[in-house]
Amino acid sequence: MNIKRIGIILIIVLFCFGCKLQPEPEKPVVIPPDTSTVVILTVGNNKDLNTLLNDEMSGKTITWSSENTSKVSVTSDGVATATIISFSVAEGGSKKYTEGPAKAEVIITAKTSDNITQKFKVIATTEAQEKIMDLPPLKDRFPSKILLGNIGNSASATLTRHYNALTSENSMKPNAIAPNQGSYNWSSDSFVDSAIASGFKVIGHTLLWHSQIPSWQTAIGASASSPPTPEQKAAALDAMKTYITDIVTHFKGRIYSWDVLNEAFPDNPGSTWTSAIRQENPWFKAIGSDFVYEGFLAARLADPDAILYYNDFNTDQSGKATIIYNMVNAVNQKYLTSGDKPEGENPARLLIEGIGMQEHHNAGVSAGNIRNTLTKFRQLTGIKVSVTELDVLAQSWSEYSSNTAVTNNGLITQATKYSEYMTVYRDFADIIERITFWGITDNQSWRSRALPLLFDKDGKAKPAYYKFVGAIPTTW
Ligand code: XIL
């Protein structure tokens, strides 16, 4: 071995020895490696991050913090909530969720008193960007005895995918179907037939109302004295029975249920139903409260297979609920003891078999009131209830009335409302026959500026959709 070789070996040995002497680098206190714990959180929902804590953290007092509380907040107990998402497009001075992109990444830090730190990357997302046609059929989330409905003029692919009951928004209303006394516009035949062919149950909406009525009906009310003379009463009764009989007979066998009488009572009506009916209702003016019984009876005799409903809004208000209860009870008692039934009818069958709760709500309507009303209606033995026109403004009634723009927080409140309402409906699954939404996408809604539905104008699911679906039981 020459001297050169010995030198090289010596250098290598010294180098390795030197390495050994280097101090070990300090271990990082952040566990596990920074932000490796990713949590995807749908806006409006929350997640208890304690369940994801590393073993080293357990049993210690932890301080939680968020780098951006306006997007993802965290409680002192470690529950993270995705609250705000970012928007790219401003519309009408306010930023709207519907314009997306609906995603934000925020770091949440958990720190123990001895400075062990764990970081979470929380991705707040609407996931809302899922399209209506890619989502699983909503109707399949309900037992078959609860129908899921919407409005529509023909059986579109979207409707067929998610719903199994269909109401025409306007084409079967009195002014559309009976423009002149004794002459009818049956153009809704094609709607009814195509809906049935696609497997829908069709809801007839509506026969007796004070709004969207033809001028001949308004005139019947306007020309009656107060109170009406016996002649006026007899003539009006005759006109009403003919009108109902003609329409219900025309659609006989095709209509699953009829909204026979719509919105008869004002808000805060008192409890005597026979005198509290709206003065604008022409049939009440010309016939008196008997028109209610006679109207339902004419519908029953014309199509005994159809289920007959009374339908109204603001039924969450106890005054409305009470007067509807009293009216339905009185009309049914009269029917049970009368000889007015179609031949062969089960003597126990009621005349008004269903109450429609329209459920046109806003962010200020309490689920507790809806629960109270359903509890009351459940006491009417044999009565079914349907949610007939569900939509929830993403703002309070006063914001809506004063034309205020919808905010992101309003959309989150709306989502919570949908969840609370569905939570109530599921508790009354024994009496609820159908839940019908009054529209699919926000832009098609009759109250579109308050973005009241589950899907945005592009057919993308909103937080409202996820919260509503989240409240549907997985087993019934
Ligand atoms: C609404 C329709 O959605 C609108 O297109 C129309 O202009 C007015 O009527 N209660 C009812 C429904 O029973 O018929 C109403 O529908 C909403 C309130």
C-alpha cells in the first residue's frame, strides 16, 4: 500500500468520524407533516376536528385557531364550520353564490400547552357545483308512499329523474281553464297526458280561488247583494257546480288529487270559519260559506277516485291552522252524516281528505311553528297533509319586500331552514303524502330574485340542496 492510498483512507475515515460528531437536527414539533390532514367541508356544514387529532395531542388542552375565520371558523372545542366562500362575479352590487367559484383553502391550527402543533388544511367548498342531472334521484330518498313533486308544463328529463308528482304552475287555474262561463280551454290535456305517460301522479291546481279567476267568476261575486238573495245564491251555486263538474269530469281518472279550494282564509282570521272567508272569493260572496261543502261535493261526485284537498299558505301561523282545522272538521262531519255520497262509497270516507300546506317560506319562518301546525292537523283523524308549493326565500320577508339583494349568509340561512323543515316533515311521515317544490332552478321561480330553490340558474345544487338532502332519513 503506498503512502497516497493510506492518505485517502485516512481522509475517508476522518470524514466519516466527523459526520458522527455532527449534532442530530432537531425534530419538528409540528405533527403530522404540516397541513397533511385535509378536510373537505361543504359550506354550511361543520366537522369536529378532534376526531382527526394525532395521538400525541390526545388528553391535552388544545387551543384552536383559523387563519381565515371569515371562510372557515373553528370553535374553542375544535369544531370547524365552512361559512363563506369566495365569489368572482358581483351582480346588482352584491356578490352571489350562484356565480362561484365556490372554494377556499384555510389552515386550522391545533396547539397544545406544551407547543405540539397539528395543522389541518380545510377546503371549504359548495361541492354545489354538482349538476342536477348528475345527482341521484331525489324521489328515491323517500319511501314510495311519500310523493316528491314539482311544477312543470311537460315531463322533462330533469323532472322525470327527480320527481314523481307534477303540478301545472298556471295552466289549470280558473282563468286558464274556464275563460268564459260554460266554455273551456283544454290545452292542459297534453300536459296531463304526457305527465301520466312518464309515470307522474298529476295534481289538479286549482278549482275555487279568489285569484287568477276569469271575469265571469269575479262578476258573480260582484253582482251579488250582501247577503245574497236566494235567487242569486241558487244561480251562483248552479254555476259553480256546473263549472266544477265539467272540469273534474273532463279529467276524470287522470288527476291524482285536486286542490279544490285554494287560499280561502286571510291571515289572522279569527276562529269562526263560516264568516272569516275572504270577501274577494266570488263564491263566498254569492253563495255564503255553503259553497265550500257544495264545491267539494261536486268534485267528489264527478271523480270519486280523486283525493280532494284544501290548500293554503302561512299555515305555520296558528290562526290559519286553527281555522283550517275547524273548517275541515265541520265539512267532514256534515258529509259523514249526509246521504250525499257517490254510490258504494265507504261510509267512513271523508270529503276533504287532504290539507295542502303551501310552504312558501322565508328565512324568518320557524320550523317549530310548522311542527305545531302538523301536530294539530294530525289530530284530524284520517287526514293527509301535503307540502304543496315549497320554496324558501334566501332572505327575510322584509328584505324581500324592500328589494334587498341576497347575500351569501342568506343562502346559508336558507340552507339551514330547508334542513329544519325537512327534519319536521320526516317526523310526520305518517300523515305526509307528498312534498312538492314550487320550481326547480332559482331563475324559473315566481320569486326568483330571492333565489328560493335548491338549484341555481345553471342547475347546480346549492347549499340548500345539501342541507335538505342531509335531513332526509337514510332509513324510514
Ligand atoms: C303563482 C305562480 O307561480 C306564478 O307564476 C303566478 O304568476 C302567480 O301564482 N299560491 C298558489 C300558486 O296556490 O298557484 C301560486 O302560483 C303561488 C301562491
